[in-house]
Amino acid sequence: MKHYFLLTFFSFFILSCGEKAQALKEKSYLSFSKTYDKYVENEFDYDGRDTILKRFKNELSTALNDEALKKYYFPKWDKKRAISVSKDSTLTILSWDWENNGTFHRYESMYRLVKNNKIYTGFLFEHDGGQKEIFSTVYYKSYSLPNSSFLVKGWGTHGGGKEFFVFRNLKLKNGRLQDCLSCFNGENQLFYEITRGKDNLEPKFDAVTNEISYHELTENFVDGDKDSPSGFMDATGKILRLQYKDGEFVKPNN
């Protein structure tokens, strides 16, 4: 009977701890999520919304740095406010729309990297952070690479009937994730812009072969007139590839 009571006590204790942990996660999520919702509701209040956005970022940063939440991946953060978690669960990226109206979208993003039981956080893009505008994307894919770096894939649009994809190779350096320089066939990142809605042209990454593949593009001309470029691109039918080798993405030899 004594063992039965002890077992019952510990079962309730474990259940109670689990419920408290879940409540902490939900409370943390609801805090910054509700603040962001308030920011969206006030998107036309250009004086007041900046204060709300700042509070949202502070609350999100607090959640990402919380030891109790380092194995929590914020599953309710929906597609519009995208979340990306690497397969090994060490890198988590949350993105959100800056809600600047029109067809030009600006997306901001923060990351949390858990390495050697330590938490590292920061921005992958912040509107006032000095980063290039091409990093203003929704990051929705994260892949672990052999040299302890990460390949992240983002999507964005600046309107005009176009959309673009960005691949970045990130590695922890001096306490923050930094881009690998000249790691995409000599470029710091792979930027790929296509006509909006042509989903079949989306570049892909094969996590088995560690290879990026994308369509070769050529200039489109209005009515075939070589003097009247349309500003859009057409696929030639040829597939280009970049193979991950010795810490860089390079063109295959064959």
C-alpha cells in the first residue's frame, strides 16, 4: 500500500510539473503573439505601431533566450508568421511580416541556436539593422550541413509581379550566426528571382546529396522583340547545380 501511495504521489507530481511547463510555454507564446496581433491591428498608426513592434521583439527575444523554452519550437506560429526548425532541432527561426502595406513585403526574422547546451539568439533580418534588403524574407527551411553550419532558405517579394528566394550558409562565429563569405560559387548568398506564381521554378535543395538545383533563366522580350525586354525571365530548360564541397557550394566538375 505504501508503494502504491508513493507511486500515485510521484505520478501526480510529474503530471503537475508537465502541466506547469506547458502553461509556461503557452504563456510565453501568447505574450509575444498577442503583441504582434496588436501591431497588425494598428498597422496604419505609423506613430504608435513602432512602439508595439519594439515590445513584440523584446518579448520574443525573452522567449528565445529562456532556458525553460529551449526545446520548445512555438508550433502555433502560423504560416504567415513562418517558423523554421532544422532537422537536428538546434536552429529555430521565426519570421514575421513588417506589414508595410502594398505588394512590397518586408519580413523580419530572429533565430535561436542551441549549441553545447548554450543559447545564442539574434536577427537574420531587422528593418533598421543595416542588413541588405534581400535578407528580408520568410525563412521556412533550415538544413544542417556537415561542417556544423546551416543552409537556410527564404522567400520574399518586392512586388512588380516578381518573387525571390535566398539561400544563406550560416555558421556560429563570435557568438552569433554569420554568413559564409563567397560560399555560393563566389557569392555570399544565392539570390534567385522569378516571375510570381511560377512555383515550378522554385530552387530546391537535396539534403541527401547536399546539392542546390535551379533553372537557368533568360531574358523575356515583349512579342519577341529583342529591343523590348519585359523585365521578366523565362526558363531555358537547363538545370543548374551547386554542390556542397569543403564548406562551399560550387559548380560540379561534370
